[in-house]
Amino acid sequence: MRKILCRACHHTANSLYDLFNGGQYIPKFSFIDPKSAGIYLSHPTHIHILREVVKYLKGKEKPPAGILDVGCGYGRAVNYFSKNFACRIYGIEIIDYLARQAVFYNRRQSNAEIIHGDATTVSLPHDCDVAFLFNPFSYEYYLRFINRNRYARPFKVILLNHTYHDEIVQRSGGIRYDFLDISHCAKKIRCTCYDYDRDVLEKIC
């Protein structure tokens, strides 16, 4: 019963946020075939989870210089980040329909920008030092995304509810430095953070 009540509360909070901030009710992604795009699809990040991620980032000594939401869907996380940080917030989405939805959802946010394309091939902004990924694609895609990022500064990757083992991600050059457990529907979701410094990037790129 507790789990059912939690889901109902989270669903209501998400729907209200989408309605008042995006100006529309967002349906589920059941009409999209993820295999056609070669990606994994998951439901949008819940508001209470985004709240915890924002709290975590605000607790750091330096605020983010820019945040990149990889696989942003219709843009809820981009919208939430843009309301909580003054830096530029970018969302990348490979599916055209969702990218257009994200542009509309974030039309009032002056510091938000949506990029339509494949995160492993499209030109990426270089003013970001945090990348946020909510279980968006396979390990092979993750490795391709990391390997092509020649950032001028060190950057951090926040993997939420990811399917990758720590040792596999570390093989890509990432060093786990922190994690937080977020309560969700009577269970815990682990949010793990990895550091990629310039020296590591030069070795793997």
C-alpha cells in the first residue's frame, strides 16, 4: 500500500509540474520504439529525485559552470535545472518529436537550450562541467559519449539509476568520488558521480 501511495503522489507531483511549467500534460513514451533509435528509454526523472540532485550540486564548493542533460526527453530535468541554476543548461535528445517537445517545454527558460541529435556524434557545448544521465543508453554508447568529449576543463558525470557496474565505468576513465541514495517508492535509487579530469580525457580520447 505504501508503495502504491508513493507512486500516486509522485505521479501527481510530476503531472502538476509539467502542467504549470511546461504548459502541457506529457504522456508516457509508449508510442516510441526505442530499438529504432538504438537507445534505451525510461520514464522522465521524477521531480523529487531532481530536487535531491539539485540539493547535492548546491552543496558543493563550486556551482556548476554548465549542465548537460544527455537524453533529455521532453525536457523536464532541463527545466528544473534551469530554474535552480544561473548557468547554461543543455539538453540533448536524439528523437525529433521529443526534442521539439523539450523546446516547447523550456520556451520560457532563457538559460535552457535543446540540441537535437545523437550525443555520440553531435557537436556538444564546451562550457559544461556536469553531465546528467538518467539511464539513457547502453554501456557502448556511454563509452562513445565519454571518449569524444574533449572538454577544456574537468567534468563530472552523474549517473542516476544506472545499469553499469562501477568497474566498467572506471574502465572509461571515470573515478567514482561520491554517491547518494534517493528514496523512491519505498526503495532506494543510487545516484553515482564520477570525475573525468583533463589528464584522463587526453589518455582515452
